[in-house]
Amino acid sequence: MALYTKTILLKDTNLSQEDRTRDFYTHFLQKLTELNLSELVQVVRASDVGIYNQGVVIKIIPGNIIYANVKDSDIARIIDTTIKEGKVLTDLQVKPRGKQLRVVLRNCGSIDPENIRDYIGVGGYLGLKKVLFEMTPDKVIEEMKKSGLRGRGGAGFPTWMKWKFARGPAAEKYVICNGDEGDPGAYMDRSVLEGDPHSVIEGMIIAAFAIGATKGYFYIRAEYPLAVERIQKAIADARDCGLLGENILGSNFSLDVEVRLGAGAFVCGEETALIASIEGRRGTPRPRPPYPSVKGLWGKPTVINNVETLANIPYIFLKGGEEFAKVGTATAKGTKVFAVTGKVRNSGLVEVPMGITLREIVYDICGGTSSGKPVKAVQTGGPSGGVIPAEYLDTPIEYDTLAKLGSIIGSGGMIIMDDDDCLVDIAKFYLGFCVEESCGKCSPCRIGGTQMLRILERITEGKGKIEDLDMLKRIAVAMQKASLCGLGQTAANPVLSTVRYFEAEYKEHILNKKCPSKKCSQLASYTIMQERCKKCGLCQKYCAAGAVSGSREEGYTIKQDKCVKCGQCFEACKFKAITRE
């Protein structure tokens, strides 16, 4: 009998962690107990195995067999056929798509994130051992230079250089893990913290050794309770094993870390605002220089790396910097994790080599658009990024190429749009997010963002003027040059990129008072098609403005002078008898 030693369950990605997998997990354990297999098969609730939007997913190890859309009724035959006999159920089996290369996510879905022995069993903390007993801080930084790793939090600054700046003679230094992931639709850092917390801790210890820090902080969004729970457990376990605290592994190096929770302010993803929050002050940025690597937390040299950056570091010291640098391009080494969402058939996390094209991600890995319509644009970099039109889908993904197109890699958000999306409305959405999240400390961001948003609102309401396009560009340039931090400096990117590539769509809104995608309700015109109308009266019932006149005997019409363009009649009609033009 071929008996597998571990079954890893993935939560249903359409439900919360505490919903379907909790019940499924219980049922699986009950069945194993009934068959006297509970001592031989370990069941673990994991966070990520590279399959998304396919119900409950199971990964069986060894063998790396992945089953998707698993129901309670499948449990018995999975145990009988796969766990006992080692045979694959082809009707349930799925495989990750496309050219993915899991480095950051290498352990997610393969180990128990709450068991330090699992992490050690796959080579965990061996890189740290090598660093502590075979290398000096300068050699560590040199190895990072060989790797070519650039920060994965947004700016793409070389990691080794940031560490080198903090190497000075100061007696007290700090390292911080930035887990304040705030981009809409992004959950890369969350998945790593939930699925492989020890890799982030190991990366932080190595960073601390390189700069001479003795204290570290994890700054994590309070909205990530499972991530916080698992990182806290991982810290406690590492401390119990002598991997944190005084004289780590018997060396002369000491480091302790603790967790601080962020309150959900997007601006606290910026380094100086994050530092202010940890110090107990309001999370607002300060002018730079001096940079945190010179004067950071409590005025001491501080290195801040985000979750994904730190998760790469143990791999670099386990495999070597030169080996890591073999993946990627000349200016962008390694892999990048993206959270692909929007109008895409297979949304979810993908980890790909730097230099892969947008087309490969959208079509080869994610299966194209969910609507089957052509891709209209791809938005990268979250609220700070830009919108890239379909004509540039063959662009390699790296820092410099996306910058030339008016976008950024950012922390890894990627939203796919099709012909049904209005790019003016998209720009308004992202700018509205940045205005809402602005700390208000500097005038260019506080005032400039608000003025740009008002212009976009006018345009989408049919009240725009052609001069507004020049005004948007002028305000955007002022924000880029004068804003205090990255939020204000990049908030206009979605607006600038959409005006650059989709100016005709803006002009259609302004000159013809029409939205080509029919998304802007204030520019829509609603009409009842009499040949389809069933005279049910729902349109009149849901019209709060009294614009729908008529009766069930005579039929109904919409008075355009009274219509407030709310769209309630359109949504209420079950017979698609109302057109929106």
C-alpha cells in the first residue's frame, strides 16, 4: 500500500478562511479516524498552492498531486484511491498553468506554516547558519550584490545598496519588515506571511546581521489576522529553537523581533510614515533625505524591506547569489509575484521570472479574459501604477520597460480590463482611492489630488471641457515634482497613462457626452423597447425620480427630462427590455 504522509488543504478562495475549509478539514479528519489512518496522514490547512477560484483544493505530498473543486463526497475515494493506492483521480486533478517559477512561494502549500520543523526540513535556516559562521557582514552584502535583488515593495531600489548605507558605525540599528500591503486587490505579502512565515523571519535575521541591527519589527496590517497569528507563532518557535534572541545558534550575534499592527492607512506603506506609526505618532511621511538607512526609527539607521524581498533572501544564501541572478533580465533579477485580478479567467497569484511578457501572464497563465472579449488594457502597480494598452502586451515585465510606458511594477498588483471597461472611470477610481488615503500633510497631494478628482467627476458626468485634459496634465506634473512622498508623487500615474493612451475616450466623454463602454451612468440614455416589454411595472416601481410613466395596460416609457441616470430601471428589468446607450 502506497501511503502518503501529508495532505495539505487550501481554503476555498471564494470564502473566508474560517468557512468551507474548516468544515471540510473536520470531515476529512473524521474519515481518517474512522479508517484508523489519523496517525499516518497529516492534514494541514495551507494558504496557497497556486490554484485559485476552484473551490476547495487539496495537495497531496509526496507526489505533488493537486485536486480542485473537491466536495465532501470526494473524501472517501481520495483516501481509497490516492492515499491508499497511490493512484490519481484524473477527474479532480489540476496543474498550475504557464511558465511559473516559485521562489518566493516555494514553500507555500508544501509545508505546514505553523510547524518550524517542516521549514527546517526543506532547508530552512541553513542560509542563516552559513551567514553566521562562514561570512562577515561585508561578504553578506557582496553576495546580495551578486544576486541583483531589487526591492519588491514598489521602488525597486537595490537591496544590497540599502543595506550598505546602513552599515555605518552607529551602535543601535533596526530592521523592519513592511507587511502593510494596501493596494486594492493585492494579497502577495499576505499569502507569504500565512504560508511561509519562517522564510521572512530568516530573511530579516540575515538583513539584521548584515547591517548590525539587534532589534526588528514586523509591521503588518491588522486586517490580516491569520498572517499576524502565524508570524507571532513562528517568532515564538524560532525563539524557542535558539534562532532568535541572545547568541543565535551559539554565535556572537543577537536579534529579537516583535510585531506591530498597522491600522489600515495606505500611506503607512511609505517608509517614513511607517516609522512614525511604529514610534506611536501619526502615520505621515517626512522629507527625505536623510533616508531611513541613515536616520530612521528613533533616529537610528534602519533598513526596511517588504515581505517578498525578505522571503527571497534565504533562497539566495542557500543557492548562492550568482545562481539567483541566472533568472530574470540584466536589470531585473529573480522572480516577481503578481496578484492578477479583474476581467481574467484564472485570477490569483502568479510567480514568474522577471522579463516575462504581459501577454504570457494574461493568456498563457491566466487563460485570457473571463468575458472572452479582447484585452483592452492592463493596469500594473496598484493606485500608484499606470494603465498599459493591449498594443504593448508583448512588453517584457521589468522596472525600466514599464517605467517607459508610464507604469511601474509596484508591489505586484495587476488588473486586466476588457472592452467593457471605461478607462476614464478606472482613472477616477484609483485617484479617488489616493485622495481618500492621502494623509493631507503636503498641499500638492492634498489639493492637487482633490482638484484632479473633481475634473474627472465632471468629465464622467458630461460636464467636462476640452481644456480639462491640459489641466489634468499640469496638476499631475506639479504633484509628481512637489509631493512629499511616493503616494502623492505617483497618484496621478493612472490619469496620465489613460490620457496618454486613451485620449480619444476622454474626448468622447467631453465632446460627444458619451461613454463608449457605457459605464458612466450620467452619460447614459435609457430607453424601453416596447417589443420586449412585458408590462410588469418593475421599472416604474424602482424609479425614484418618477421618470417612468405608463401603466400595465398601456405599457411604459421613460421621460428623458426627468431621468437622473441612476440605472435602477435597467438593473430591475428581468426581460432586458431596457437599453442603455
